[in-house]
Amino acid sequence: MAKTMIKEYIGPKQYFECEMCGTKKIQGKYKFRPFQYIPDYEPATLSICKKCIYREVYGNKKRNKAMKAGEIEKQTLTNES
């Protein structure tokens, strides 16, 4: 059974290095794990920046619109409530 994708907002502005693009940034931090397609292999959970998470989750077509609306932040806040 394939496990679902994890995409959530961890915290407000902080200094960290994005594990996907390798740049050091001062911004919100996100946790991301892609879908598990192979049963024996579990993908690593990464802490990544806003640009990378929206690129991975939404691709090219809806990325800018979703980023302006703050889709992932809203989903995380509704799941916590």
C-alpha cells in the first residue's frame, strides 16, 4: 500500500539550509516526503524551502497561484485545528 505525501508548514522565519536545492535561506520551513511507490523503499523526509515545496507539489501550471494563496499553510493550519 502506497503511503501518502507529507507536505506541511513547520515554522515561521528561521535560518536553515534547504535539503533539496542546497541554498541557505531565512524563511519559513516546510516538511516534505513524496509518495511511496515502491513497497520496500521509504523516501526520506526533507526540510525544504517554500519555492521547492510548491514546485514539487504543484508543478508548473498552478504553482504561482497556489503560492500567492498560501495553500499549504492553510492546509496545515486546518489539520492542526
